[in-house]
Amino acid sequence: MRRKLLQALTAGLVLATATGCTWEDFPRLGMPTPTTEEAPRILSLWQGSWAAALAVGVLVWGLILWSAFFHRRSRTKVEVPPQTRYNMPIEALYTVVPLIIVSVFFYFTARDESELMKLEKNPDVTVNVVGFQWSWCFNYVENVDGSTGDAKKSEELEAIPDRYKDAFPADAGGVYDCGTPGTRNPQTNNPGPTLWLPEGKRVRFVLTSRDVIHSFWVVPFLMKQDVIPGHTNAFEVTPSREGTFLGKCAELCGVDHSRMLFNVKVVSPERYEQHLKDLVKKGQTGYVPAGIAQTSHEKNRETNNL
């Protein structure tokens, strides 16, 4: 048994150390490098959760091993050990400690969630992300030369609630980009359409769906949210690093769910403005339909919140 235990411990040590992660990656515990100003808060919550889980695990494993080794039956004694039916202090401890642990988790999760879901009155950029089987469309609600109209009154964006439309720029004609599963990023050749964002600007994503539930997930943003038909979600981030990053649908939405990929290209504000002008030159002005209309339940909720 001792030989087998030593072999198992050796194999476990090799398995834990012979991975593809470098020492610099280890503190993130599997998370990618954050690329928004909000992502470090998520990473900190992730790390704290793992630290608490490890502490609880070490305590439990220690108690199990202590009981197994120090309270095992002696080879020379065969009598039944003393039987303890009730121990109120220990039972109270087993009840109070988990409640404390859950309460601490709840506090930090609620605190961070309230900050992450906070919406500014006037974000710098607003993008309506439209999910559909099996790709994405991006409506850029922007004042762009060559694009006329008013996003607040557009029929294509009628499904978006007024509380989000209030943040739209006045008389914003806007531009759009729409992809298919076969679309590729011309620089990286990664599949899916490309969403362009300006570095250092607060971006609001307004999420709508045309068919089933999807989930908008930009991997290094460490943030994702469901895209629900008949219900509009929104969240904001501030990209802090230029580059091209991968995004995907994180909700099983049907047979071609795995093909619902997209790219996010974070560039300088000047390059972002130029991209919008390039979309105008391509004739991609106005908007694609945002998503299906809100359900009666959601309309009632909007009315009650006013």
C-alpha cells in the first residue's frame, strides 16, 4: 500500500506540474489576460473563490486523513471504539461555518456584480449586438458622415427598450456589419464577423436575439451575458488593450452552435472612426433589424419601472 501510495502521489505531482501553463499564467488560475478595465475585478473574484475553496478543501482533506490515520483500528485491539451519538458543539460548528462561507461568497459576488452591471448615463459608444442562427450582426449607433436617420425612432431598433435608447446620440444614423458562419477576419483568418471597438472608450453592448437564446462572450473580457429573444440585456466595458480577440456564443443554441464565432478588434479611437467611415463607403448605413419585439411580460416590466 505504501508503494502504491507513493506512486500515486508521484503521478499526481507530475500531472500538476507538467502542464502547458507558465508561472506567469498560474496566478490567473486558467483565466486569459484581462483586456478591459472591468475584467480585473472579475479575475479577483475568481482568484478569491479558488483561494476560499482551496482553504476549505485543505481543512476537509486534513480532517479525513487525520481520522483515517489516527483513529484506525489497532491490530492488537478488536473491541468496538466508543460511539458518540450527539455532539452539539461540533454539529453547531458544521452548521455555522458553511453559513459564514456562503455569506462571504454572496457578499463579494453581489458587490462585484452590481459594479459590473452598472450602466453609465452616456456611454462613449453603443453597439447593438444581434444574435441569430448562426452568426452575429453589429449595429453601431454613431453619428457618422454619410449616414442619416435617428436611431431613437428607427423601426429596425424598435425592439430595444426606451431606457437604452435614451443613451443613443441625437440623430444617429449609424452603420452596421453582419456576418455569416463563413465570414473570416482578413488579418487573422479567424472565422466569424469582426466587431470593432475603440481603446479607452466606455462601450455599451445592447443584446437582442432574433430566434433563440444565445450568449455574447468575448473571452479576454472575462464577461458574458445571455442574448434572449423578447428580452433586452446590456452591459458596459472599457477596452484597455489593442489587439484582435476571440468571441463566441456560450449558450447551446442549436445544431450549428459551434460555428457562432466572432472577432473583436480593439483599435485607437481614430482607427475606429475610420472603420465606421469605411462601412459608410460600402453602403452599410442604417441598421439591420435588432431582434424580435419584446414580449408582453417585458413591456409590462418596462412600464412598472418607469
